[in-house]
Amino acid sequence: MKKAFTLIELLVVIAIIAILAAILFPVFAQAKLAAKKTQGISNTKQTGTANLIYMADYDDLMPNGWSRRSDNSHRYNTIHPAPATAVLDGWEDPIIQSQVKAAWAEAIQPYMKNWEMMNAPGQNLSGFFGTPSGTYAAKVGILFNGLLSNYSATAVVQQSTVPMFWTGFGDTMMNGRSFSNPALRCDLSVATCVFNPSGHPQGGAANNHSAFYTLGGNKVWAYGDNRDSSAGGGGNIVTRCDSSTKFLRMGTAIQPATHQTADKDPYAYVTADGIGFAYWATSDDNCDTAPLNVGASRYVCFFRPDRRQ
């Protein structure tokens, strides 16, 4: 004789399944996040390796962080088409496209041969800025440290410390665009604009010699969220100048808390919405001792090529 389950027995089974699901689903989610983070580390590492090969062909000089116009003015605060053919609105001009191809994202592609690696899986795709050309548009979530623009790799004081690439717009990748973040303030129409530890990169008079950007609406963390412990510790992937790569906790001080040093975290604090932030721009290479020197000439300390810590 066959015996059917009673209603109570069925309810017990359902309850057990629900309990197991509640236990296992977060584990599965964490495993999925870990896999994405691992692939993001690999992609950022390969971007850095491609850049090292590029530099071997160019006298150990870092690539240009941005393009220059025909009058030698710098597009240091402009998101660039990626690749150069991805956007209209004047970018389709062959002369301008050749200028864009001199900037870092295009310059390292012959050594990389894969635009698809220029993001970290799990980043959200931004809307398209401008008018798409209808050709291929790369998804770029890995950014160049613009303080290294056209800088000699041999002049970097601590190659195992200074960031070269990172997931610099946090949880967001750009659609058909590339960028350097932070960037040098290259406001003059002069060809040369290179990090100068004791003054302006172009000999100008402004005190703040670099700029640090947010895309607008993006969280500062590529993975995790420091406002919510259940989401995992928030941070970004960083490839240093020696191509060593790891996930670093950053943006750990949530306003009104504030970091007083800048050697381990580029953000002095992150606003409660996870979007806005403050940072330390210093006039010397000492990023780890409070109070930081914020005198006459200032660069974002965490990214300074001459930082010692």
C-alpha cells in the first residue's frame, strides 16, 4: 500500500528547503562575485602588462593620458572615443581620430589586441555619451593614472606602490569611451605636460595641479559596498607600475568619518550615497603621515609618481 505525504510533512519539507535556500543563496552570490573579481583582476593585470610592452618600444615612457588638439591644447578632462571611430559629433574627423589614437587606450591596443578586457565583469554599463557611429564601441571600466601621462617609468620612485591602472569609476564602465583618472591639469596650449613634483606640469601658477573625477551617479567601489557589511568590503582593482595587481579596500571612511592620510586609500571620505567623495592633494610625496602637506603645489597623493609609501 502506497502512503502519501501528510500536509504537515510537506510543510516541514518546504520549510527545510527554504532554510537551505536562505543559507546557500548568499554563498552562491558571494562565489559569483568572487569569480567576477578574479576575472577583473586578470583583465586589469593584462592591461598593465600590455602597457609595459608598449613602454619597451617607447624608451620606457608611459603613454599619453589623453590626446592633444592641433593647437597643442590638451583634452585632459575629456572622455575619449574607444576606439577612435566609436563616436560622431566631430570625432569622426580623420585628424581628430589620429589624435585620439595617440592616447593610452588606443596606444596599447596593438599590444593587447582585445578591447573586451578593458573592464571588470560586474561593472554597470553607462549610457552612451554623444552620438554613436554605429561601429564597435568598447566597454571600458579600467582607467589610466593620468599623473603618469608621458612620464618616464624609470622615474617612478616605488613601482610596486604607484597605481598605473585601476577601476577608476568604481561600479561603472563607459560605453564607447576611455578616460584617465586622476589627470594632470594641462590648461595651457603647450605640447609638454608632465608631472612636476615641485610645481605645475606646464609651469602655470595654479595650485591644484591635478583633477580627480567621478562619472556622475557611479558608486566609487567596483566590488562590495563599505556602507553595508553584508555586501562585502568595498574597493577597486589596482595594477601598479610593476604590473602587480590586486583588489584593494578603499573608500572605507563614510562621511562624516575622514581619513587623515592617503597612502592606503585615495578617498579621504565617501559620501553617504556612495557616489561623492573627497581626496587629499598634497605638495610632497609623503602620503602616510598626518597632517598632510597641502601647500602651494598639489597632486592627488595616492597616485603621485614620486610617492614613497
